[in-house]
Amino acid sequence: MVLRLSRAALGFAIALVLSIRHWPDQLDDLYISVGYAHQWLTTGELTWTSGERVEGYSNFLWVVLLAAAEGVGADPGLVAQVASLASGLAFLVLLSWLLPETLLASAVVVAAGAWAPLGYWMMMGMETVFAGLLLASGWAAVATRRVPLGLALLGLAALTRPEAIGHLALAAVVGRRWRPALLAAAALGVYHLLRHAWFGAWVAAPTLVKVGAPGPWTEGLAQSGAELVTATGVLTLAGLAGGRVWALAPLLLQVVVLTRASGDWMGHARLLVPGLMATLALAAAAPAVRAVPRWAVAAGVLLTVLSSAIEPLWVGKVDLKWRRLPTGTEVHRALTGGLNTPLAADVEFLVNQLADPAAVYSTDVGMPGNVPGLRVYDPVGLVDRASAEWNYSHDPALLPVFRARLDPVSGDVTCIRHAAWAKGGATELDPESAVTYSVATTYWDRGQAVRMFCRPVTPPPPGTVVARWAQLARRFPAQPWLAWHHGLALADAGRLEEALAAARPAGRRWSGFPPLQDLPDSLSFPRGPVRLDYQPSRGFALYGPGTLVSRPLALGGRVDLLVVPENPGEAGVELGVAWEGCPDAETLRIAEVTTVPLSPPACATGRVAVSFLNDASEGGKDRNVYLRVRDR
């Protein structure tokens, strides 16, 4: 027993160490499920955040978990990640328990923990590892002749991932226990009847999009092959330890799913992970009784070391890269810095710039769909039935739906978000839409080139902005970026003491998030037509021409502008300083770190705007500037 628990703990520790750098970076797709859970909890109806009855999820049990988490006041994103981690640990314990206490069996458990995709998805908070745990437990139960239990677990897996129905059907044939199989089928039948009665469709929108109208099957097959390369070591060891060829059936079933879907845009072997977990459990449930040559074990261990050093990616194409160890900074950030907000730049723009009511066409919908007062349409179709059916059938009868949304007079779409996974790749609008929508902002965010095209918009009043950030920060306390922006919104509204009171608790909890450690300096410039980027002990960054607008300042005392130039060169950094309410601006030229005392003129009303006038590069080095403002 001690050996079994010890090797499971070792495998889990290896997975943690090798993958912990991924912990803060949540996927936006997780927040589609979070949005449904929130709607279910707050309205009693299982709808998308817009109120539309569209089944934009395919992981019902995961939505139930997230709704329960938010219902008890926990951060659903953090709970999802902890549950995914716990599922990974439970799988390694299951695998270790099924295997004998031998050196080869121990190598299988450790190799499973070292497999890059398992460690990655343990960190991401998606349902992937939880579904894999249910599949592995179910298949292991069937293999050890506990067929009713196994079919029940596979039935639960079918409520977590749609392709698990195939596993249930195959296991029913293998187990040859028809009564529990019929009970599981009946229970799932009732669930799907209720689904159809509520949503009006048999196939969920994501399933229709990903599998209903796929591209070339060769793309999925190529991705399967590349991702399986990273599993050659653990599969070899499992093959030596186990004796059943049909143990490969769950993995091959997932390969069929990935091939049929023409690949998976999330990559990292997401669709193969549950299948490999089940295959390992099946192999472990029937360990080999034959003697295994030492050279074969040594070869398997060497192959495991090599394959575990590779991680599969998917950024528009199949890609493999060498896995790297996390740096000390990354470990510290993962442990103390909280979770990163998915699509942070989009959230900042949508919250601060769009007044209620507003609607957005967005190719990423998870976190934007959770912004209060915002209706999100999805041209991909994950949470938009009309788009899903259009991408599946290209039925001309659906065109009036889209034209009505984008109509220059009566359409309700405020902005259209275009994004591409290549720098500078955000596409242009079609000529018809370009008449109504013009470029509002362009930015580069976590691998995406993003461009927002909007109708003329009026920013929301400060109270609305404060309320939006407050709701987001309250729902997702594990994302300190949201607490910081809540503080910025309060500071922008002239409520500095409230801003500090709102931001300080998050700063104490997340000591590794720099803006919350530099209060009140990190609240000094709450807005401007640029992304807000605060660097610790330096200030708000201007990496190119742009303007930052300060919070309302106390004009009766002293006002200081703290300037940190980067690569100023001989010309120095040139800044324009303009006080709100005054017609004229002052020009400053600064060549080194300095504090500039500002003298508000009589016309000043409280805010100062600072512009970067001479962005340039000298000697191949970018010229940047960092700003803070203090009043006393």
C-alpha cells in the first residue's frame, strides 16, 4: 500500500513540477461553461448569458460542478482547476492501485505523470482529466468484472464528454451484461429527451461545429500521430506491464473522434488524454504474467524520458517542441500571482467602452460573455445556434438572421471582433459591413492579433463601469487583475479611498501580482486610449504614441509626475502634459529617471493627461516610458 501511494504521489509531483508554469493561464473556453453555470444559478434557466436557449456546452457534469462552486461563493475558475488537479491525482492513484508492486509497474505510474498533455490539462480547469478519470475508472471496472459499476461510471462520462457514449456502447458489448447496459442507456435517453425539450436540438452547438462539418480528415489524423509521439514511452511501458491488445480500444476510439473532427484547435492532445488514461487503466487491470527482459524495460524507460521531454502544440498546424522546466519566476508567479484573466484586453475594452445595451460579434466568447450587460454573438457557433447551423449547412435561409443583426439602422451588434493567431493577421471586414463599422482599436494579446470594429459608441457612465468591474471581481476573486481594474474604476470615479479598500485585500492574498503591491501608484492612471500595463516600481507603460489620463487629483497640494524613460537616447523622452479644462499643453523632455513637480493652472479641473510624443528606436532599442503621478 505504501509503495502504491508513494509512486502515485511521485507521478503527481512530477506532473506538478513540469507543468506548473501553465497554472495561471486559463483557457477562455472554460468560461463558456462558467457563463452557463452562472445563468443557471441566478435565473434558474440553463441558457447562455444572453438568455438564448442554445446548448453551447458539451460537458453537463462540469457545468453542474461550476454552478455548485459559484453557489457557495467560490471562484468557479479556481474550483475547476483544483478539481482537474484532483482528478489527475485520483487517476494516478487508481493506476497505481491496479498495478502490482513491481519496478516496471512503478515506471508506468511515473511515466503517466510525466506525460506532458496530462500535466497540461490538469492545470487548465477544463473537463478533460475529469472525463478521463471517469473513463479510466469505468473501463477498469468492466475489465475486473464489475460491469454494472463500470457502465454507471461510463454513463457519467457520457454526461461529461459526448464521445463517451461510444465508450459506453463498446463496454456494454465487452461486458455482456445487458440489464445494466439498458439501465444506463435509459438514463441517458431521459437526459437527452430533456435536453431536446429545453434546447430544441439533439446535437449541441459545439458538437455540430467541431464534428458536424469537419474539414479534411487527414488533418485530424496528422494531429493524432504527432500527439501520440509524446505518449510512445508510457504506452511502451504499459504494453510491457499489461497483456491485452484490446486495451488500446479507448485510445483508438478517441483517435477516430479527433480524425473525424479534422483536428482540435486547442491542441495539447486534449481529445486523446481521456482515451490514453482509459487505455492505461485497462492495461493495468490485466497485468502481464510473463517475464519482461531487463533490456526491454530499460528501452521503455529511455523512450519515456525522450517522449516526456516533448509537448504537442496546435497553433494553426501540428507542432512538437521540447518541453522546458519552469523558471523560479514562473513558479513564484503560479503560487502567489493568482490566475490570469482570459482575453484581458478584450474585457478591458468591453467593460470600459461599451454602454448598455451592447452586443458583440466575437470569435472568442467565454470571458466576454461573462461581462455584465453585454450580449455576445458567436460567428463560430459554439454558443450561437444560427452560426452553428450556418457553418454546418450553409443554408441560405439563415442569412436574414445575420443581416438583421448587422443592419446599419436596426441591427443590435455594436462591435465586431476579428482575431488571428498570427501577428498582423486580424482580417478586414467585408465591404458591406465596413460602411457601418470602423476600427476602434487594435492590439496583440497572448498570441492573437485582435482588431475591434465598432459603430460610433458612447462610453458608459463611471457608475456602470465600477459596477461591472465589481461584479467580475466578486465572481472571480482568484483573478487579481479584475480586482485591480475595480480599483482603477473607483479611482477614475474620484473614489480613491474606496479604490484602496477594494484593491488591498486582493493585494494581501496575491502578493505576486505587482500592481496590487504598488498602491496607490498603480491607481494613478486609470484610463486612456491605450491598454493599461503597469510595471512594478516603474509605472504605467507607454510603448508607443499614446496618452494616459490620471485619476482626479487634489490640486491644493503638491502634484508630482514620476517618469522612468527606457532607452531615451540623445533626444530624450518627449512628453506632452495637458490639464483637463485647460486649452494649452506643456512639453517636457526627459533623459533620465526623474520626478517632475506639476503646477496645476487655474483652469485645471483635476485630471492631467500625459502623451508620449517621440516614440522611436535608437541603435535597435525601443524607446518607451513609464509614468506615475502622486498628489499630496
